Amino acid sequence: MLLPLSYVGRTTHRVDGEARRIAILEATLRLIVKEGIRGVRHRAVASEADVPLASTTYYFKDIKDLINDALTYFAEKTLWMNNALEEKSFQLLQALADSEQPIASQAFAANLAQFLCDHVEEQVSHRDDRVLEFAFHEEALRNPELAKAIRALDDGFIATIENFFIQLGRNSAMSDAHQLLAVIRWVEYQSVVKGEFNRAKVDGIIGATIQNILK
């Protein structure tokens, strides 16, 4: 999956300037984890990043630009996890084609559920990243520009999952993709809120969803 976002704040080609901009974005993410989006203010970010206040306003005149770029930076940092899931998904498709098993076979459904469960467990282990993800989605309800960025990311995820089901020969690939992504996000959210990852429960939920989709 390619990142569909771009930076809107001021950028620089100087090494020291780029390092300071990254420090500001890192500080913004830490503040969001600790205080939520509402804790992101120029003075608070400058203090967290240990940079002059003028630096934050130089790179980000509008606080909404800072939040938008924090999302883009966060997406860049975490994209590898989704790319890894995409790679494993299509490896499974290839294995299915090589074995000539039917898509509704229990073995295929079990393998798909297992590596999706592994993905969820990995996601939940990065608790701060999930807090950031949920915070950005919640703020998108108030911030139209951020909503555009969130929709672009979500569209990318859906397109990847839809392509997976298309290659499986599913006529309902779009609805299958939405159903699976919704369940994955729900079990991630529940696991983070409860502060634990119940492998058996998550595997059961994901497995039942896959069986329902493929039947």
C-alpha cells in the first residue's frame, strides 16, 4: 500500500531544520498519547520537543497543519505493519493457488484467521500507536481536513483488502473488505481498552467472520 498523504506544513532541505521538524512531530505524537488531540498547542509542543516556540510556528503556522502532518508522519512510521500484512495475505493466496484447495476450505480459513490474529496481536502490543490511531479518527469528526486524510488512509486499506477478495473470486469483495476491516478494528479497540490480548477470543471472532464471509 502506498501512503496517500502528503505534508502541508513548511519543509526544509537543511539537515538541522529537518531534524527539528521531526522533533516537533515526535513531540506532537507524545502529547496526543498523553493528553489527546486537545493537548496539542504550539507552546506545549515546543516545551515537549525542547525547541523555541518560534520553531513550531515557523513550521506550522496553523495548529491544524501540525495535527495533519503528525498524522502523515505517524502513518509513515507504521505503514510497514500494513505492508507486512498485505505481503502475507498475497503469499497465502499464492499458496492457495498452488494447493488447488477451494477457498471455503477449513485449512485456508484457519490459516487466514491465524495470521490476521498475529497481526492484531502485533498491533495491540504497540499500545501508544493504537491510542494515536483512535485519537486521529475521533478528531476527524471535528476537523474536515483531517477527515480527508483519514478517508484517504481508510480507502487505501479497503482497496488492498478488496483486491485480496477479488483475487479469491468473490463477487462481494467490497462488502467483504468492509466487514473484515471493521471486525479487526473492533477487536483491536477492545483489546487496548481492556489492556489485554485474549488470543483465543480474538481468534474465535476473526475465524467466525472469515467463515461467514467465505461460506
